[in-house]
Amino acid sequence: MYGVRVIIHPDGHKKPSWELTSDHRGEFALRVPPGPGDYVVTGEVEIFPVIDGKPQKSKKKRLTGQAKIHLAGEEQQDFSLHMNE
């Protein structure tokens, strides 16, 4: 999904370490410090239904999703973030 605000922080910390926005393919990429670690990835986006080419702002929906990621070392890991109301 395009335009999702993605917030990533180490597990156990409240303050976000990185903030990104997904691209037109719904993808984002980030390099974290090398070594093992656990991270929490949160996504947020607001969508508006479109009727006759006009966005219906009164019917907006907020979608969120969260995933916990474990990295064992210096590997690349792909994952999906599922968005729910």
C-alpha cells in the first residue's frame, strides 16, 4: 500500500528510531545496525473511499499493523505488514 507511515524501533524502547514511508509498490527498506536484535515495526495509513472520482473524507478509515522482527545476525530479512482497521 502506498504512503504507509512506517515506524521502527528496537523491542523494549518506546521512542521510534526510524520513520519511513512506503513507496508506490508498497515497499520500504532499511538497514539496521549489524548483529542480533529484535525490532518492532508499526504501520499507519488513512484511506478515503472514492465515489465518482471524489474522495469521501467523511468515510475515512485508519489502518494499522504491527510486527515483531528478530534478526539473528547480518542477514537480509523480508516480511509483510498486514494492515487492519
